[in-house]
Amino acid sequence: MINLDLYAPLMLPKEELFTSGHRACQGCAEALAVRIVCKALGRNSIVAMATGCMEIVSSPLPTTAWQIPWIHVAFENAAAVASGVESGLKALMRKGRLPHKKITIAGMAGDGGTADIGLQALSGAMERGHDMIFVCYDNEAYMNTGIQRSSATPFGASTTTSPAGKVKAGQETWKKNMPEIMAAHGIPYVATACSAYPIDLYEKVKRAALVKGPAYVHCLSVCPTGWRIPSGDAIRYGRLAVETAAFPLYEVIDGKYQLTFDSPKLKPITDYFKGQGRFRHLTPEAVARIQERITRDYEKLRAKCENVNK
Amino acid sequence: MTEPSRKKIGVEVSIAVSEAVKQCDVDVVSAYPITPQTHIVEHLAELVAQGELDAEFVPVESEHSAMSVCAGSVAAGARTFTSTASQGLALMAEIVYCVSAMRLPIVMVVANRSLSSPLSIWNDHSDAMMVRDSGWIQVFVENGQESYDHIFWCFRVAEDEKSLHPVMLNMDGFILTHTIEPIEYWEDEMVKKYLPPFQPKFRLHPEHPLTMGAFGPPEIFTECKKAQDQALIATMPVIEKAWEEMEKICGRKYSAVETYRAEDAKTLLVTMGSFSETARVAIDEMRETGEEIGLVSLRLWRPFPFEKFRNAVKNAENLIVIDRAMVFGGPGGPVASEIRSALYSGKKRPRIVNFIAGLAGRDVQPDDFYQMVQHAKTKIKDGTEDEYEIYGVRE
């Protein structure tokens, strides 16, 4: 079965819509996520992207890594721009000024452009019910500007604006639960994903694209630079985030929750923290506190899911 | 020349403006409510709800998103309209700069209103002056008819292949937006003749993928900005032509700089927006008492019509520039500063006296213009004309 996991990604479409030659750091699992998401979106898509790592690395004038139509305007407005593209095309097709055709509109942003500065525009677009997907590539801090904390940074992580010091132990707040916030908008499709699970990510984006109305995919995207791990370990840590339930994988389809990865025995959070520079300062007491919270949150999530044995 | 239609109806200017937007058959309207812009977008929502306008009305959660939706929809090739004022313009200002650099031809009506604080819903030009350097084509209109006529002009100028710039129509909040005026509507046939359909060369579509809004490293940023400046200056012939064509269609003649009883005038008032109409009344009254005075009304604010302006004031000895916005700790009002720069290199330079008046809706009546003219004479006599003055302050 393990071998199948290895070969399954070869089944993805060969065509690259987010091409090589971009300037992402070595081992960037966010660039990998964008690549897989674009394969799932396919050629008949338009992307509106927020300012951030992926925008900067993919579009320095006069070059571009994008083989599909792509627009960037600013940091906080990717969802609003995407909803504008959707509205424009809808009006033009209805009025006979463009031939009718299914075009998938995707907004994309990092965790800052989604959970912090972009939250209002995203909430507005989801509430208005535009037929679009929004993908959050969550690398758990403002990596583009130099690893500053965001509301998606996990408790305890040391960043340049939540540094671990003599009196503080890194980030002092718990990670904002963006997928829950999106689910609370009552939209037809919400999912979490991780580029360490490429087939799962691919399938979720495919499902999101088929949904009529707004869909949201929250993709954990490991950042070796910001997490202070070796560049070859991004996939391993992505898997550990899921296997420890630090980042559980699930879907909310028309309000119904289902886990897409469930383990009878979760790995201890120490397996995930070990080797990550951003967590190296944590005391055993702090780790125990985090473990308790993760276990509790996971049980709460499992209780909501309809496809697990309770 | 087409025989202009003569039927005039009494209508609130905001309603007339939205009727013009409807006649332009816009595809997308995106807006967030703010006084005194509300009647414009309310009426457009009503027209969409009644099926009289086939458009997507996107009621966003902020002005920032309003301009962002406009960016997306016009990039997709849709004719797009929005409207705002004051704090709303301040909130969307970031995107106002983005869309002009991205050459996205959005049309926006700004129902000019003062900026907080203290909070005020009434009219002045501080909102427009905040985005003076945003790279938009910017006009100020004097009255209701002009507001209505210029909606067609805005779309034509914005979407012209040789322009591709967003256009901002500034109309004084309440003074124009909430006034009922006699307006002569255009027949739909006239609009069709004047305004060709929007057919963008570049649009977001999977059939011809392109990258919009890329990142500009230092090696290329300066070149981008020079190109943008040149492109804005190069819209001037498109702007002029759109006014010429309008005269042929509806019989009304507009230009970048308009003069009134200015030929033999030693002293000229310089105004922008609805001030100009009141100033005309004041000038007629002053002329009757033998005052050699005229008016220069500045309609086009960006790109600034240097040549036309210099020509309009070439025989004047004194200019009395009346601004409707503050420049704190600066050289005077924004219009006066601009005019000083425009005339500085000339051999014969008029004296420039600057008043700031009508802030936050404070009424400026014909007599106030008379008072300012008299006061300007004293200032010139005293040699204090370089110091700007805020008119009508209760001390």
C-alpha cells in the first residue's frame, strides 16, 4: 500500500500550469501546493492572487510562471478581485458578449492574506455567494516579509514578531480556525488539505471546482525557511502535522463534516515538533499544554464528523 | 450636427447620473453605501431589480472591496461603474492607485465630501485631492446637466484603446447630488452613436492567458512609471475629441478650461466644480458695477491642461484662486499650488491670491465671491497676496 502512495502522484495531469523557473525557496511545499491546485483547476481557470510569497516568486516582470490567466492587485483583496472576475464574466455571458463556457475562478492567498488582512474581503465574497474557489496556502506566518507571526501561527511557535525570549515562549495565542469560520458562512464546500497529500489536495480542489457557489480549501503548506527545518523535509513535516492532528484533514460538504484522514492512534505532538527550529525553545510543560489542546480539538472535530466510529 | 433633443425634465442629479450609467448599459456595478453617494447606487440597484438594467450589482462589504471587484470585472472585459465619497475613497485609495497603473478603465463618480476628523458628511474637495496623484483622469463638473453628460464622456474616454485609464467624475456632494435640476436626457440612439461598445484588447480569459499586475523589480519599476506618466499625458487628444464629439451629439460644448467674461478682465477668479456656477452670477453682478473681472473654470484636473490654462490667463494681472480643500502646513490650497507651478516659468506672471472656502458644505454665495475679490485687492495693495487665507472663519 505504501508503494501505491508513492506512485499515485504520477496519475496527476502532466501539464504544468504553474511552471518551473519561479523563485520559490528550495523545498517550498507551498509552490508544490500551487502546482497541484493548478493541475486540479485545469486550463479553463482564472486565478486572482494576493500579494505574498507565491505572487512575488511567480511574476517578476517581465517573466511569469502562470500558464493560465492570472491577476494580482493587492494584499487583502484577492477574494474581492476574484468575485469581480466572476461577476464580470457572468454578466458578459448572460448578455451574449462572451460565449457561454464553464470557467473556474479561484482566489488565492497566504494565511495573512486570508485570516488577517484579507478576512473581510473573503467573508464578503463567500457571503455574497459567488461561484468561486478560495484557496488559502497556510505556511503559518508572514514568510514573504521575514517570518512575522499571523493569526494562523500555532501556539508556541517562535517568529520574528513573536520571538521566544527569556520571558516569552513564542506565539501566545492559538491558531485561528479559518476552516470553521468559512463553514460558519454556510457555503457548500469547505476542506482542509496539505501538499504532503497531493492526491487528496488534488481531489478536494476538483470537488471544490464542481460545487455551484463558493468553496474554500485551506491548505497547510510547509515552509522550510520559516519553520527552520531542512529543505528536504517539507513533505515529512506535512505528514506529521496531519498524523499528530496538529492539522487534521477534513471536509464540510453542505454542512456535513467528514474526516478524510483518521488514525486510530495519533502520533504524539513531540514527533512533529522535534527538529523544527520554531518550536525548539518549548519546555515539556508547554508541549504538554499544546498536546492537551490538540487532543481536545481533535475529539471535538471527530464528534462532528459523520464518517467515524464514535 | 444632430438636432439636439430639447425635452428637459426636473430630476435629482444623482438619479440623472444613474440613468446615464444605465444608458451606457454597464455590466457590473459594485459599491458600498456612503453619504452623499447613496442615491446614485440605490437607483442603480433599483434599475437592476426592476430588470431595466441587465448588470451584476455587487453590494460589497467595503469600498476597498468595491474597487477590487471593479478591478476584477473590468479585467474580465466588463463595463464597470462604482461611486463613493470621502472616507470611502480614503479606504479604497490603495486600489485606486493600483487600477490606474494596471490600465483598468473603471468609471467612478466621487460625490465630493470632506474627510474626517471631525466627521462631516458635507461637501468639499479634500477627498479628491487625497488621490490627486493616483494616475486617474479626473474631472470636476459644475451642474446637473454636466454631471449627466459626463457619464457618457467618462466611459468613452476610459475605454478608448488609446486611453485605457480609469476616470473619476467629481461632483460636489449634496450641492449637486441632492439638487433637483432641469436635465435634458440623451436619446438611447445618441448614446449608441457616441459610446462604442467596450472591446478590450486584453482581458482575463482562458483562451489567451496573460499575467496582470505582476511584480516590478527595481530594474523595471522606473520604466513602468515613466510609461504610465506618458500614457496619462497622451490621453489629452482622446479627452478633447470626446468633448468635440459630444457637442456634435447634444449641442453642449465643454472643454478642459472654460472662461467667462474673461477677455478684457484684469482680474480672474479661478474655480473648480459647483463654485464656478455661483461665481458666474457674482461676476455678472460685479461687472455691472464696473469691475473688470472674469472667470476661469477648471474642469479637467488630471492630466492638467497646462497649455490651455496658460492661454486662458495670459492677459490677466491678478488671479484669485478659490480652493475647496486644505493643504496643512503647505503653500496654500491644492489648486493654487498647482497654478503657481504651472505659471512659474512664464515671462509674465500674474499675482496669485488664494482663498480656501466652502469647507464641509459651508455655503459660498455670490456675495462671498464679491467679498473675496475686495479682500484680494487689499491683500495685493498690502503685498500680502502670497499668504493664503481661509475665508469666512468665525474668530
